[in-house]
Amino acid sequence: MSRKGKLPVSIPKDAKVTISGSEIQAEGPKGKLNMPIPHGIKVEQKDNEIVVSRSNDVKQNRANHGTVRALLENVLTGVTKGHKKDMEIHGVGFRAQAQGSKLVMNLGFSHQVEYQVPKEIKVSVPQPTNISVEGIDKILVGQIAAKIRDFKRPEPYKGKGIRYVGEQVRRKQGKSVTK
């Protein structure tokens, strides 16, 4: 039995969950999310909790058991509290600014980098060197943060680039003088 999968997911007070066929709909103060249920996984609502179980011990069902439970927990957290990724920009002259639904960044290229943000995600720039990505879908928030980070990954010699807050960049020594 999956250690994560057998734990029940508690439904927050301000969230409403509807299970219909092979889909779960969660609604909360932040918005609505739908999540498909894979074949072979059963989801039942008991009192104020959701219990995830599998129909048999086929390898794919065992793999999906804990995954579905974790995704369901992420959906409930998203519709009640939301998800957030904070990023920081390191480098001389590197900065970002939000212009409506666009993120405009100066990253040391000969041109500005513009990124059109999807309407489900909110990107804010509290300081020119900090970027905050927020939304209700954890997967989409992570994908958008990864795309923004890919514009200028942190390089190992000086550490310049876009990184997540708290991320450690392994530094290399660089050239050494020989005599």
C-alpha cells in the first residue's frame, strides 16, 4: 500500500469538492480547478475528508495511487491559499518590470526580453531584482517560473542570472594564473 496514498486528504472549510465520474472539481475563494482521475483509482468523499484507493495492484495503479492523492492535495491548497514561487535576479544591470500582462526583463542581451504571462497566472515585480509568480494551479505556476528562469539561467562562474529564492548555485573557480 502506498504510504502517501492511504492518508486521507482533509477538505478545508472554505472549499467545496464535487466528485463526478472520472473528474474532481474543487472550488474555493481563489477559483475553480478540475482534476481528472486515472482509470483504476477510486476517490470517495467521507465526511470532511477525501479517501483515495486503488482497484487492484497493477503496477500503474500503484504508481498513480500516491500521485493522485498528492495532486488532489495541491488542488485543494491552490483553490484556498494559492501557490507562489519567488525568484531573484543577480547581475549588474539585470532587472525586470511588469507591464500589464507582460514581463519585460533586461538580462544583459542586446535587446529586452518580453514574456507574455497567461491570464491564469499573476506575475508581480516588488523590486526590480525580484519576481513573484502566483496562481491556483501548482503545475502551471512551476512551469511559468521555469520558463522565466530559462531566459537567463544562473551561470557557475559569477552566479549571474535568474534563480529561485534560496537556490544554491555551485560556483566554479575560473581561470588560474600559471607561471
